[in-house]
Amino acid sequence: MTCPLAGSVFKVVTSVGASVQEGDTLMILEAMKMETPITAPCAGTVKSVDVAQGQTVNEGQVLCTLG
């Protein structure tokens, strides 16, 4: 999963090893004073979480990996 817009990670909801379904919220980004949920594009297992709460992220940056 890559970041759709620049902002900061408001909250990480998932963790490595978690099973997720399509549409499950993985994390919440804050950009322009709006909270944007980042959801799983498909069912799978979280292989890595590459960002931390409070971290500034750029558009296109890898947020997490599903497998």
C-alpha cells in the first residue's frame, strides 16, 4: 500500500501478522486537517507496517505491505 497524499500518520490500526479483509481500515492519515482512512484493497495478511504514528509521509511512500 502506498500513500495517496502527503500528511502525517494519525493512527496505525493494524499490526504485522493481522488478517484483514477488503475494506478494513489499516491506518488513518491526517492531511489538511482532515482524517483519511487507509483501507485494505484486498483480503490478506499484513506482512509489514512501514510507518509509525506521528510520522510525516509523502505521496507514493510505502505505508504497509499485504500478502
